[in-house]
Amino acid sequence: MTKKKSSSSNRWLCEHFRDQYVKIVHRSNIRSRAWFKLHAIQLNSNFLKSGMTVLDLGSSPGSWSEYAIKKVGKLGCVIACDVLPMLPVKNVTFFHGNVKEKFFLESLLVYLNCKTINVVMSDMAPNMTGHYSIDHIRAMFLSKLALNISIKVLSTGGSLLVKSFYGQEFSQFIKDLRVIFSKVKIYKPNASRDRSREVYILASSLKT
């Protein structure tokens, strides 16, 4: 490891363990700081409601699934999937696989075909290389993949909450969302680090 990479890693570790949300996670049963991001968006928009069926893409370690199942309640349903394993979440159905792989995605779509999906959530993100142009393209690919899956599975009036990243492809992605959804709002939750380019987009009221 080079000095530059070592210095960057040490800086990240110091910042990570000083983070107030990380400290709360260590003191509680919350699986990750991503819980706070979803909570902030839910407080503002109330897009998760009792009885809804939710698809959680990139769900591991499971904090969004845990949060969502409590909001949709016993009459609702949460279906989660991730390329990484995830410890069980009560009343959440988990599929372990990569939605970038055709066979797995087609199998998931077949399963979802008999369900009415009200919300798709995606916290998917690539492994970052530190090279902005590469990372941005990879991140936007996942944002677009979440949108394409949403188009296939969401019921009319449904919503997509997707992680995205500011950069050269961001404006066009917002334009694409506005063609497909009636409302599009961008969030930068307090739990999202200031230096991070990540934002969350809530696109609601899928058009017919």
C-alpha cells in the first residue's frame, strides 16, 4: 500500500469512528448507519405505508429492510436481495444473488411477477476505486439498473428510492426519472457524509 493510500485509509477510519451515527449503531441493534438515511427521508416524505409491498435492492446488512418491515406492518411485505449475504430479518424474504447477472435477475422478476410492488428501494453502490470517473460510471450504472427494475415491477403510482451520485451523468438521470414519475425529489440526509457525492432520489407516482 502506498503512503497516499495508507494516509487516506487512516483518515477514513478516524472519521468513521468519530461519526455520531456510527457510535449510535454500536450502542444499539441497528445494523448500519444507512438506517438513519432512510429514517430522515421517511420523516420528510412518508412514502412507506402500512400494507405496502417493498423491494429492497442492495439490502445487506439489512437496516433498510428492518426499517421498512416495521413501517409496512403485518399486512405488508418486504423482499430483499443482495450479492452479499444478509442475516435474517423477521418477516423479510431474502434472495442472495447479483441483479447484474441475467439469470438471477430473471428469476427474481418471475418471483415478483405475481406481486404488486408499491416501492423499490436501492442502496446499491459499487466498490469504490478512488478514481472519480470510473466510480461515477459504475455508481450510475447501478442507479439506472434500479430504475430499469422499477419499470418492470412497480405498480402504477409506485415509488423508487434510489442512491445516486453527483457527476456528469446525474442531470440526465434526473430527466429520465421525471419522464417516468410525476414527482422527483433529491435528498442529502444528515447521516450522509458531507464529503460524499451520494444523494438519494425519491421518485414517486409512477405514470401509466
